[in-house]
Amino acid sequence: METRWQKQRKYLVGSVDCSDGPTKLKGGGVGWYEVAVQEWLCDWKLRLCISITHPKPGYPYPPSAGKLVPSRPGARCFSSDNDWLDVIVENEIVEVWFPVPDCIQPFQKSPSFGCSGGATIALGTGIYHCQARLIAQNSDHKATLRRAGRTLEFIRTDLGRTTVVGAIENCIPPFDWEALVHRLQQG
């Protein structure tokens, strides 16, 4: 998987080349699964995991033709199931666009931070489900992240003392869909 920052580091994009056709995956399915790690801030890394597989029978999301991307003839954008991610397919290349840091949230039932989402996409070989996950990681077990309103804080705890070692301000608060749509439209 290739990764790159787009639009003044507002988006982290993971690209998976599906032109060679699907392969057998460890779980028994057929498709593509790729992982990449991108350096971020304050000794944190962002781990991207993208899987593209055939939908299981009874998959609740119907196939879509996607929307045309005006600035990229031949590209189509597929809506994710959570409005955080954009999935763009062009010439059998699947790109997942993560709005960083806005999408970095605490996962439910987990101490980890990141985001995930999926979309039904169309490739030349058929209809697939693209599932993407972004996980913020730090090798230091004393480091964590914290959302405080519109600020994402990088925290370090030593001997019971908590220190903010960095912060990103003006993040979209969790579940502020109106602000997210506005920022994506400004793009």
C-alpha cells in the first residue's frame, strides 16, 4: 500500500492497487489486504489497514455506481458507512481518504484511538466491500491521546503525573456531522 498526505496534510490517503486481481487471504476469503504505517506527530504513527473482499450473502449495503469526481475523469467516489471516509476508485486503484486529525476518536470498548469505515465499491472484477481502519499508535505505553472539545491532545503519564506534550486544535468534535460535511466540501 502506498500512503501520502493530501491537501496540506488534512488527509492521509492509503492506495491499494487491485489491477492484478484478487488473491486468497489468510481468513479464507478472496480479495486484497494491505497494511502501512505512516509517521505522524509527537512520536505517534498512524497504522492503515485496508481490506477489499467480496460482500457476504445478505450484505446490507447495495452496490452503487459511485459519484463522479469532477477533478479526476474516470474516478468514482463511493460513500462510506460512517461519513468519515471517502473511498475513490480509479483504474483499479482504491484510495481511502482519512481526514486527519478530525477522524481520530476513541474506539468504543477500547483504549485505542483512530477511525474505521467501509463502503461497497465496484471494480472491473465485480462488487466488493472495502473496509478501512486507521489506528493511532505509540510504542511508549505511557503515551495516550485525549479529545478535549475541539482539541486532540498528546498525553504522557509518568509517576501519576499527566503532561500534555502536544496538541492539535480546531478538530471537529466527535459526531459533529454538519462541521465535517462543511470541511469536506471546502476540501
